[in-house]
Amino acid sequence: MDGKTCSVFVSPKDFLIIRGITHDKETLNLLPLDQDKQVFKKLTEKGSPWNIPKLEVSNPDGLEPVKLTKEGTNLTHALYQFAFENIDHNPRYYAWSKDKKQGKGLHYDKIMAVHLSHNWITTGMAGELLISSGHEMVYKVPNKAQFYSLITRGSTGIKFNCSQFFKMKDGGAYKLYPEGKNTFFANVENGKLHPDKIPTMLFHEEFATTGVSIYKAPESEARSTFDLELKYDSGKAIWALHKKPIYFICAKPDWDVKTDSYAVIAVDPFFQLHPIYGCGTRPEFFLNNDGNRNTDKSCNFTLDGERTIGFFCPTPVPKHFLQKDQDQWKPADSDDFATENPYHKMVQCYDRSTTLQKILKPKVDIGLLTKPKSVGELRSLWIFSRSQFLRQGQDPILHILCHCFNVKGEVEASIAVSSGFRKYDRPNAVEPPIANAQTT
């Protein structure tokens, strides 16, 4: 989304077409120059803009090679094939430049983040894993972690047991990492670190999401039938600043790098491509009214039935749901299934249709944005539609003001939304659905 970096998912022997390798009739150089010994590391300097990526070249010892072979080229694009066995320094970054400068903290206009995997695994329409015996791995060998890319096109989500990735099933001996509600690994670089040592993120804070529920055993809807379930509602949508997989690991609790290997599961969550307008606690997800990247946490929009307008205000996760051992919260088998979402919505919306309301500023939530229906959804993106402003037998709501609060009750971001209706309109407003999700 930064307009400079593209993300691709590559397995051995995959071909990749690189378009636009010429600039002013001059072929651009592919960096790093010595791909057998050099890799780019992405610098994340404190306070640096999210949309100005910088790369630093390094020469690590024992680098696992990733071979790029140019199979063909013409005036506008080139065809490369990837070849590799073991994976480290994942993802691999590549850049294109007129010159051959590569050093520390250089900025490149065209960057490719290549997320490596050994196998592509698809899911059925119900989200079940379609994995063949030829893709199963052996656990009791060192330094042979297998990376799997899971593709969920057209399904209602994804669900699997960790044992499905291994030749030796061992009952329920395999464990899903990371533990904790809505957590995933930001990246898995090489398959050699203990899962407890790898940094994690919260899905609904890293991405702008609506309609996505993540269940892990023992909270899964089927009561531990699956180690992981991603459930997509019909209105599901995910926006990302940088498209990337969400990572999980399947391993035994006594995993030892000297004797064992684990399965790394990279899920492509199927991101939106079309832009979204709005603001929130992370305004960079949105465009402003001028069509530029937003930098303000407060904004004002009028619904027009064409633009998707949203507000980023993530639901907080109770601390005890982030603890490692979630079995302590497991319901008894005799307990009824939960039917209501238990998480606290941090956004409130107030009617500002009349002059008196604008003067007195009553703080009464009108319930315009309702809590998610799915029990396990933690939402961060709240999308507005004109139908929300209609009231049975009454004049429509004309203007609202919504605040996003933190856990201390302080306002973190605000959005004012006008419905576009006139005072005495009582239309049958039908909103177009969110554009079909796409990914790169």
C-alpha cells in the first residue's frame, strides 16, 4: 500500500514475472548484486515514516542460497525462476535501481518482499485443509523446518490440526504457536528459534479488519476439534499497509533445535486491493477527502454510495486471554456454547443531526455500530453505510460523531459522518457490497 513495496509468495521452481524492469529505456539493476552471499535487511528505525522503507545489505555467515535465474526478458519485463531448499532470512528483499549502490539505510523506489515457502496448500470450500501425504514432514530431524503457504480462495475460512502436517500423527502431541487470543507471528525467519522466542502481533491491530474470527484450541467452535480456525463472515474485509502472511508454528512442547524440526504455516488472509477512506487511531490505512494518504486521527466524510468509508478503533484483548496456558479458560463439555461476543467495543457514535444536538453535544451512544455477531471476532475496522442512518417510520439520521476511546476512557480518534440524506428523506437505501477482496 506504500506504492513502493510489493509482496509475493514463492515456492521452489516457481516463476515470477517482473514488470517494469526498464526505466527511461535503461534496464534496471536487480539488487543485492551477490545474491549467493548477500541479503537485504529491512531497517525499522524509530520514528521513521511507515511508507519510506530502507534496506541495509549484509553478508551473513552460512547463508542458505536462493537462486534467481532469469529465464527470459523483453523491453518491459523479465521472467525469473526461484530455487532453494532450506529457508533462512525470510522474507528476502530485492530492489531495482539505475545504479548499483547498496549500503546501509538506502532508500529504493521499487522493492519486492519475497515470502518463501516449500509447499502451497489449498483449502476446500468449507475451509478444510487439502494436504497430501507427499507434503507431510518428518519431525525428528534437525534443521529441516518446512514452510507451508495456505491459500483460502473462495472458502469461508480455514481450519486445521497440527498433526496434519506430520507423517507421525502422535495424537494430540503437536501444539499450535503462538498461544493467546488473536496473536500471530510477525515473521518466521528461519525455523531455528523456539516459538516462544519469536515476536508476536495482534491480528486486528496489525491490519484493519472486519468479519474475521480467529479461534485456537481450546476456544475453537468445535471444542478443540481443530488447533486453528479462521472464520470469515460474509462481509469480511482486511486492509494492510504491507501485505504479508500471518505465521503460525506447529511443534511439540519439548521441541529441541538440535534434534527436531517444526512446521511453519503462512496464511495469506486475502487482502483488499481497493482503497478505503476514513481515519482512526492508525490513519495511514485510509485516504482523506483529497484522495491522499491520511495522517490525521480525526476526519469528516459524507457518504456517497461509491467510496468505502471506515474508522479504525481496535477492540482490546483482556490480558488473561493473552496468557500462554489457555486451557485454564476452557469451558466444561457440559457448558452451553457462547452466543454473544464478549469483547468490549471502544467506539461510540452520537447523533448530531439537529442544531440543539450540536450545541449541547449529548454523549448518548445511538448504537449505529453494533458489536460483531461472531463470538470470537475482535474488530478494528468499523465501516459506515447509508442504511445505518435509516430509522423505521422516522426521519433519517443526518450527521453523527464517533469517538474511539482507549481503556482509560480517553478519546484517541474521531470521525464525523454525514449520511447525505435530507431531513425529510425516507429512502430505501441499499448499499453496494464491499468490493471483492483481492491479494498480491
